[in-house]
Amino acid sequence: MKLNRFNLATLIAPISIVTLAACGGGSSSGNNAGNNTVPDNNLTEVVLFDETTDGDIANDPNNPQPLQFMLGENSINATVVSQDLDYLTVNVPAGSELTAIKLVNYSANDQSFIAIQAGSVFTELPDDPAIGNLLGYTHFGVAMIGSDILPGLGLGAGAQGFTPPLEAGDYSFWIQEIGSTEINFSLNFVVESAN
């Protein structure tokens, strides 16, 4: 069966936390939904964007929020809620690669959607995305705190797919929550020297 297009509700509809954990999501260190954090270790962390101080992440797929990654952990702290679409374009510098995207914090017992495309714009609109034009997509939530969600992004059914790490270049992300609960989350994008 060829998957070319999905209805948005089907694509980003929540899947069970049990399914997420079975797909390599890991587990949280307790069920304290208001303060679900995991400390990072061994890498320098830089906060590239924090919506509490920097304002709302861009909601235009043609003009995503531009971010320049550095070696180490590039942290993004954001909030999503129903109808709030977040678009980021990140640059992985020459001579380096994106090796992981660690979910450090997720504030509720829920799940959100994330998709990736190569390039500096996000070409697929949320009401009728062509899945085959995505590099990948996945869901992330409280059960995945402390886990690397990058491999799961590469496994989205019908997407182009990839195996980490991702080489130097521009990548655009679409992040969305369809529920009415406001979700605060932190992602650390890990960039290391290419071998």
C-alpha cells in the first residue's frame, strides 16, 4: 500500500504511551507530570531559543524560526497547544552532524507531533501534508523523557526516512499539539564533529 497523503488528524493523532515506549521511547523517572526533567551530562549546552523570553516560535512554514547550531547541546524551550504551529529551520555546521534530539522536559501526560524536512522551508501544510515529502516524523511525550527521538523521526511510515546522524546542512521542523492542554517542552539537539 502506497502512502502519499494523510489526513492531519490521522497523522498527528495521539498514539498510546505504551506504543511510544515500545518504539524506543524509554521511560521517565517517575510520573511527576509538572516537573519531568532529565539532567544532561558531558556536553556543553547552549539555550538557542526560549519562548518565555524570546517570544513565540515562528508559525509560518515559509519563514521558520532560524537557528544556528553549535557543537554541543542546542536547547530549545517551547510551548505548544492546539492551533499553535511551530516551525524551526536549523543549520548543522560544516564538519559536524546532528547525532541526537534529546527530550529533556515534557510538562503533561500527553504527546505532541514533530516532523522534519531537509532545507530551509517546510513545504507541507498541516491540513494536507504529502508524507512522502517529509524526511520523517514521530510523536513525543512524557514517556520519552531522557530519550533520543531522532531515530524515531527517521522511522515515520511513508516518509523518506533516514538513519542518524544527519549530516551538515539545513533542516526544518514542524512541531504541533492538537490537544487543548498547553505543553511545555525542552529539546536538546546534539551536534558533534563528523568522523
